[in-house]
Amino acid sequence: MLGDILIEKNNIISPLSAYQPSDSIRELTFAIKQKYQDGETNLTTSYKEFNNRSVIERTNEDQRAWLSWTPEPYEGDDDWRWNGIRPITRNKVISTAAHLTAQLIIPHVFAQNQFDEQDREVANVMRDLIEYNIKRSNYETTFLFAVISGLVNPVTFFQVDYTMSWQDIWEGDKLKKVIDDIFTGFQHSLRGADDVMIENPYQFELQKQDWIMEKDLISYGTAEAECGQFEQFRYVQAGKKVILHEDGNFYDIEDPNDGLVEKIVYKNRRKDQEIKFVGGVYFGSDNIDYNPIAHRTNNNKPKYNLVKFGYEPIDEMKFFYYKSLVAKMSNDQEAVDREWQMYFDSSFLSTFPPTITMGAGIIDRSVMAPATNTEIGRDAKIQPINISNPSAALGALREAERSVTESSQDSQLQGQGGQVEKTARESILLQQNAQTNLGIASKMIGFMVKEIGSLVVDDIIRYQSIGEIKEITGEMSYKTFLVDGKIQGGKNKTSKIVFTDRFAGKVMSKAEREMEEYKMLDNASDEEEIYEVNPYAFAMMDYLITIDADRVLQRNDAFERAFKLETYDRAIANPLVQQDPESQLKITRDFLFEPLIKGEASKYLPNIQKVANALIPQQEDQGGNDLPSRIMKSSAMENINI
């Protein structure tokens, strides 16, 4: 989109490009080029929020600290000095990310219909579909890298895409096109701080940006796969791009990223525009006014398919970017490195101190080599100079490390033992303090996952609840989804979600609906539950995404089990519980067996009839009948559900 056209003696010497589109495309290209320049200016402008550094400068500094880059070695008389650094920042980032990603966070969904009434069954279906897609996509890996990137960079963008891709395979001697399972479905990816340009750096919310622009460097093969079907693709060249000059002509220039192709995607949510340029060539509709944004909500409204994330906010929701953990630790890291280097330098000086000679001439370094012999005069004197104090540097180093810990987290939470062992109570308090310190970061993750969930819901409705017409019969065919691994009532269960239009347009009474539910119940089993879903009604629902930020932080499994066992001991001894066999059974399942054998607890529960027989004494009437006993048993057994 931008580049330097070669000019010599006021004459353009760059070759005129064969790509010379229509006037309307020229005008559009010029307008997008202006916005591209504005976006680049926003990335390179210095901000007081970054201590008078630009987004690019802040990103580069944070990346160097994260990668533990070592400075250039000393030269000349200082070549003996130590220039190493301690990877404290990297270790703290990894440890913090481990705490924040200990649990995979999945969006929680609530559904309501057009009458503002909550529909729990539809919400359950959407939750299951979200879980289904998360398990079958790269969400878990992308989530991990997103958290790490957010700790390192001033901003990170999580992108949600749903794609359909095809590949060629040989069946016998015929080449056939089939769905590419690797590239079809949800494709989550990350974008860095300099990969997305924005219109206003002082608008905090991404969806309120008038426009955004995504830029990539892709291989020629990828460019061909995306745009090869367009006639104008013949103008795209690897290692080159076409640039629109002020004279209205396009020129070919060399791209410094040799072998790659520049891809620019401009998006304007308010105007519903998504315009793509590859190698400087326009790829879009012939009607330049009709280039709708690909991502749509269930109400068919455009939305940016990006979610931004960062470690800590900077101001009162004005500045677009964040303060990263690396930036927060930068001063402490610099102090640690300086004291670390001074400690080694002073230790070296103490081990091999410099000397002053009197009447012995100059004694250079070669004298200190093993097995050397140096002759000096009888009255000559050699006196070492003790000017270093390693202990002072070591004390300053420890103080700097303590400051680093205050900025991040305790070293024991990184798996490093301290000098003084902590009691179990102290360790629990330490864990609680760490969760408090990470509370802001966990809430930021919660906001990110909430927005991701909203985008995923949009794509589920748009791409997975729709039907396809069969070629032979002409009937509409819908997808079926199996979601396994759910634990309900102490059992592993599978949810079978069937989209069908057989109920479309029908008004069903409560009795008719219950009859259909009983039919599905007959077809189900103890290990399976079935949902039949009307895709139209499913798409018309409003879905509210929520996240419990407290769940982001890691919970200690051993502590959780101990807590549940303690709860079991107290609950099972409660007089009210002792009078209710059903409650005793559920408490045994959820607090005794389930924490230890997840999903298999029901296998070990006693038969409720035997429990009732043991708890309810036999009471016979005067005639020898046991009717009162049977009535008591029936009352105890009524509506028991295990």
C-alpha cells in the first residue's frame, strides 16, 4: 500500500505497472491509502502513556526483554566486563501465564426469546455447541499464546474466523475435491500490536473504532489460494507490489520482504465495508460500494471479528492500548541486570585484583598466566588495589529482585523454594494474595473470552445451524453434533444435538410438546441426551455471554478435594440430611466420590431401595399388615433422582 517510487531528476524511473484499474477503483485505493498512512502514524507517534515511546518502540522494547536479549559485548579495555542479563522477566511472564491459563475458560451462555423470556434449553444447546467447537479447533493453543502475548505486548488481538476450505485428493485415477478438515471450521489466530491499525488511539473499545486495518505478509502460494480465481491476480508478483502515485498511475516497485506478498484488509463496521488488497491489487466486488463485512451477528449486522486483550489498563478507558507485565517490570529488570553485572565485575576484580608496581615496570596480563616467570628488581614492590566490594553489589541485587517480586508474584509460586520454608497456612495465604494480585489480569481475560464467545456464537448460528439441499431428493439436510465428556449426576453423558425443520411453523400445546419430549427420552439412554432444535428459532434468539473471572485462576485440586471431604463429613452428620435418603445419596456422590473419580461416581452409589429398607423400620399394624411401612417407603422414594 505504501512504498518508495524511484524518481531521478524529477522523472519517475519505476516501471509503469500493467495493473491500471478503473477510475472508481483508483479513487477507492487512494482513500484507503490515506487511511493506511493515518494508521501508520498512530503506530509511530510517541505517547505520554508509553513514557514518550510509540507503539512500535514499546513493542520492540518489551519483546527484547521477553526474549532476554543480551547486549553487545564490551570492547577495548572493558572487554573483561560481564554483560549478561538475568531472565527474570521471562520467568515471571511464564509463571504468571501458567497461573492464568491453568484452567481453559469457556464462555457461559444465557438465551432469551423475543418476549424477553429466558430459554434454558436453547442456552444448554448453545453451550454444548461452543464446547464442541472449542474441542475441535485450535482454541486452547491460541488462548495460551494470547495470554502470553498479552503479558508481553501493549496489545494483542484474538481473531475468530470460520472458513470452508477444499483440497484435491485422488480416488483411483480421478481427482476429486473434498473438504479440507485442517482448514475448515473455526480458525483462531493472533495478531500483534503492529498488525492492526486503528483510526483513533484514544478510543478504548475496538468495536467503536470507525475503521480498522489488518496487514499481513503472506506467501505467494497463500495469496494464490485466496485470490487465484480472480482475473486481476495475474498482476500480483512475489517480492513486488504496485503503488498508486499522485499522478494517478500505478507503478511496480520492489518489496523489501522478498518472496512474500503484502495483504491489507480494510474494515469499516458502520459503513459495512471490508476491502482487500493483495500486492497492492484490489480484490473485491466490481461494485465498489458493495463489499460487506464477512462476520455478521444473528441479526445480520456487521462486526469486527477481532478481540483485543492486554495485561493492565493505563487510564480511565481512553487510551486504546495497555501496560504489559514486561513494561511494568522494565525498571526493576534494568536494576537487576545492572547489579548482576556489577556483582560479577566486582567478583572478578576481587579474584584478580589490579596492581600497582613500584620499580618493577609494567606487569601486564601475561604475568598472571600459569607457569610464567617474570623477573623484577630486588627493591621492586607490587601492591594489589582492593577497590571492589561484591557483597555490596549482592545486597543491591537482592533488593532489586525483591522489587521485581512485588511487581509480579512470589518466587515460591514459580516452583522456587525460598530461603525460609513456609507453613501450609502461609502457603494458602500466599496463593490467595497471588490471586488478588492477578485479579485485574484475570478480569481482563474474562472480558476477552466473553467477546470471543460472542463471535463464536455468531459463526455457529451463521454456519452450523443452516441446512443444505440434497441434490437427489431436494430435501433440506441439517447437521448433527455429538458433545461428549459432560458430567451430570455423577455420570459421563453425551449430548446429541439434531437440527431439524420438522417443527418449523407449528404451534404446539404444552401436552404435545411433552409428548415429543417423551419420545426423545425413549430414544435416549442413560449415557445420552437428545436435543431436537428448530434452526430458525435457534438463530432468532438473543444470547448473553458471561464469564466468572474468579474461575480464571488456578484452583488447587488437593485443597479442593480436602474442602469437599470436610463438607461431606459435616453434611452427612447434619440431622436434617439424615432424615432424607435422597440428600444423603447426592452428598455422597458429589462430595465423597466425584472429587476423586470424576464421571464415574454413580457406579459406586448404593441401591436406593436398599438404603430405604435400611433407614425405614418395618412397622406392622395389629392385623399383621405392613401397610404403614409400605406407605413410608413410598413417601421416601417419591421423586428420587440420582
